[in-house]
Amino acid sequence: MTPRRRLLLVPGIAGSILVVICLTLLLVPDRQLLNVASRFAEQNGCSFRADRFGKAFPLGVKGAGLVIAGDRGDLLEAATASLHIRLIPLLTGRVVFSFKTTMGGGTVQGEYAPHNGDLRLEAEGVRLEEIPFFRNVADARVKGNFRMSGRFRLKGKEPDGELRLEVKGADITEAKIGELPMPVVENAAIQGMIRRKGASLVLDSFTLQVEGLYVRLKGGLALVVPPTASPLDMTLEVMPKPEFLDKQKLVFLLLTKYLVSPGNYAIPIKGTLAKPAPQ
């Protein structure tokens, strides 16, 4: 076969793939698509429900009123969500998915390429107080404006990647690790980087700063299914200045056993993502 004929085969093959995918989506009932999404959630230890869920033009699915829940209640709620197969990469013989979700007044979007496992994520303007995970799993009242960006490689012998996140104007109240109460903070700045190394996530840098207080979370967790059962191996360092400590004396009195030096508390955290436990 001549190089010219090989070149002419590319758009023909891509066009055939496009036709097959279009016909498949057209013939599959919306209820069946919802069942597929529900089974995928169940395989990852969660449940999935939606007010509306079905096909989207030209190649995709979309939904509204979507909820992902776990054993302790709802984890994520999305006003709308969509998943599409990008047409231009498809015409070159590659399948690339793009997705977009509106939740908490902001957006979460990205792309995923199954052939090499590349995943890109971005979030902007998400209000943490509208994410049910914090009240149902973390047992805390959390407010703040959240953003993130990251890239991961999910295939290969050593999957890797990193995720950068930031929260502005963070308010955290009623927070506990197990039964251990944490200090109340208002208008704090949170920054962090999470790296994936093989089957683990490592907190490369994760800090909270507010006037009179500096908090640093170190360590990581092993990735398992469901994610809420991922075992933790972390240390929370809490470093209050005297004026901040005086305002919340009762909390720091309960943390006395973790005092390693004046103004420096180190709390080992084990358990799981759903049930962290101080040691």
C-alpha cells in the first residue's frame, strides 16, 4: 500500500468510528445510560442519582440534579454535568473525553484520554459550603472559595501527577478529627499540592494560615475502592501564637498530649478518609 493510500485511509477509518459511535448513542435509551452511570458509581463504592440524565448532541451525555452519595450521606451535588467525545481528536483516530460540571456556584471541568490515561482537571469559584462531603463525612462547617488545577497520568507502571488547590476566605467551625476538636478559624488562606505516586496520594505541601495560627498537614493516603476507605498516614501540625491560643484555651487544653514544643502541636492521624482517627 502506497503512503498516499495509507493517508487516505485515516479519515475513512475516523469517519467510520464516528458513525458507529453516533448510531450507538442514538439507539441506547436514556434509562440505560443512567444505569451504566449508576453501575460505575457502585463499582467505586458510591451511589448515583439524577433528576435528568440522557444523550447530548453531538456525541455525549448530560444530566441535571446529580448526586453522588456514600455510606454517610451525599458527598457531591451538581446542578448540571456533561460528558462529550471531542470531534477533532476523533477524526485523527484518538478518543478524548471532555467534561464539565457546575457545582457550588462554580465549575469543574477537564479532559481525559483513555489511550494514555492523561487526565486534566480545573475548578473555579466553587463554594465549599455547598459541598455536602464536609458536613456528612468531615463533620465540619466549612466555607470558602475553592479553586484547583491538576494533571494526572493514570496508566503505566508508575501513575503520577499533581493537583494544586487554593481556598480563599476559609471559615472552619465544628471541625473534629475523630472526637478531637480543632480550632475555629475565620477568613483563612489554604494552599496545597497533592502528588500521586503509584497507588498513593502524597501531600507535598498543604497549609492553612490565619492571623495568629499556622497549620500544616503532612503525609498521604493509599488509594483504594471505595475512596472513602483509603487508609491515612498523616500528621497535623498546629502552631498557634500566644494570643490565638489564649482565645481558644479549651481547645488547646484538649490538645496538650500532642504538644511537642512550646507553640507546636503534632497530631498523628490514622484511620480512613471517611473516619480519620488521632493516635
